[in-house]
Amino acid sequence: MASMDVSEANMESDLDNQLTDGAEGTDVEKPAEQIEKPKIKRHRSRRPSKKKERTFDWPKKSLYEAIYVDSNGGEKNLIHRVFVLSKIEEGVSNRTEVGNRFDSFLKRMKNDYQTEPITGLMLIYMKHIVHVMECSADMITELARELVSLEEDHEIESLLAKSKILVISHDIPQRQYQGWCFRTLDIVEPGLEAYEATDTTENLTVDLLSQLLRLGSFLAKQPKLNLKSTMDSLHDKVPELLPQQAIVHFLLEDNDPCIMTPQEYVNIHDRPFDITLDSDLVWPLPTRLFPYN
């Protein structure tokens, strides 16, 4: 029995030693790379944030003022481009007289209206005129009045039989012509009255405007020294950029409501715009719930 007690005691002591050795084994030193460094909280000094001051401009500018009003409070002088077709009166023998009449008219307008300069080109055919002018809106109105006077002036010999304003391009980015001038073209094109359009009036108008715009771009690229000689020989150098007289004649004789006459353009500015509303034709009169100032 004594021997059994001694052996049990030895077994218990061996077991205790193993447990203590295992506990000591858990405290094995770790390599320096695996040791976690203590995190140090650094308190940064907070600088007082500067709040952006929001400034409000009052009164607010409208879109019209932002586009059409300059910094001094005056209205900007915008440039517009107008395309006009005219038919020369049959009794006019000297076509240069028409160009001289417009030249004196534009010089008079420059003296009366100190606005944007007037640039453009007038092509005088045998029976028709194609006129491109770059100027202010007031000059377009005065041009329409001059065209009306040339048609209806009975005191002097009438120069134009009829005219039509083809298109007005507003607020063009840049000019195509350095100045205003006119040229007579001795191009005879038979069968003007017998021309039958194979396309719509809208497409014919677009093609004619494309020709004139490409002609203006061609002249804008010419040096000033060669500009006069180029203008005198347009039919030889760029015949494809000159509008056909048959198309010009067709657009003048066509009764398209989209093409405005000079008299209609003048009436827009001179006559009051008066319309009849549907509410004016109702009885009894409708009661307005809100006051209108």
C-alpha cells in the first residue's frame, strides 16, 4: 500500500510539473516584428474654420440683361445678317444706278445712326438683285423702308419692281465682309419664266443661302490687296457660288407666306399688334377672381 501511495504521489507531482511547464511555455517571447506597438492618440489642434461669406447680388440679372446689356448698363449693338431678293424695273437701263442709290442710302444711314458699321455685298444681275447686308436691327428696318420707297416712289423713276426679305439671321458671331460694295454681273440666263422648280421652296431657300454663305467665307479669306480683283471676276473664279437667276426669279414670284415682303416687315414695327381673344367673344363677361395690375 505504501508503494502505491508513493507512485500516486509521484504521478501527481509529474502532472503538476507538466502543467507548470505548459503555462510557462505560453509566455514565449515573440519576435520584434510581431509585437504590437501601442497606439498613441495624437490630438491635433483644430484651427477655427473660416466660413465663406455668401454674397447675394440684388437685384438679380435676367437672361435678357446677361446677353443683351453691357457692363455700363447700355444695350449691346448686336450684328444681324439679312438676305434680300429684288427684281429690277423693266424701264431701268443703267443697272449701276441701283447700286449707287443704295450706296448713298447707306452712307446717309451711317451719318444718322452712329451704330455698328454696315457691311455686305450686292450682286446686280440683268433683271434681279441679290443683296446681303450685315448691320444692326435698326438698319434692317430702315433698309425695308427704303425698299418700299423704291417700289412706290412715283416722283422719281422707280428702280425696283418688287422685293422680298428671304431670311434674317440674328446675333451672328462674326462678319464675313470687310465693307459694303456692289458688283454688276453680265450673265444672261434664258428661260427664267419657264423655270419649273423640282424641289420645295424651303430647300431652294436653304441652297441659295448656303451659296451666299460660302461666297462670303471665300471672300473673307482673300487678302485685301487682291479683294478688288477677286470681286471683279467672281463669275470666272467661283461661278458655283453665285445664285442662279432662275431660282431667284422663282422665289420672287412664289407666294410662299414664309417669305416676307418689305411692307410686311415695316408693318410689324409701325402698326399696333391687335388681336381678338376668345374671352372677348364670351357673354356674359367672365369674372376675374384675381386683380390684374
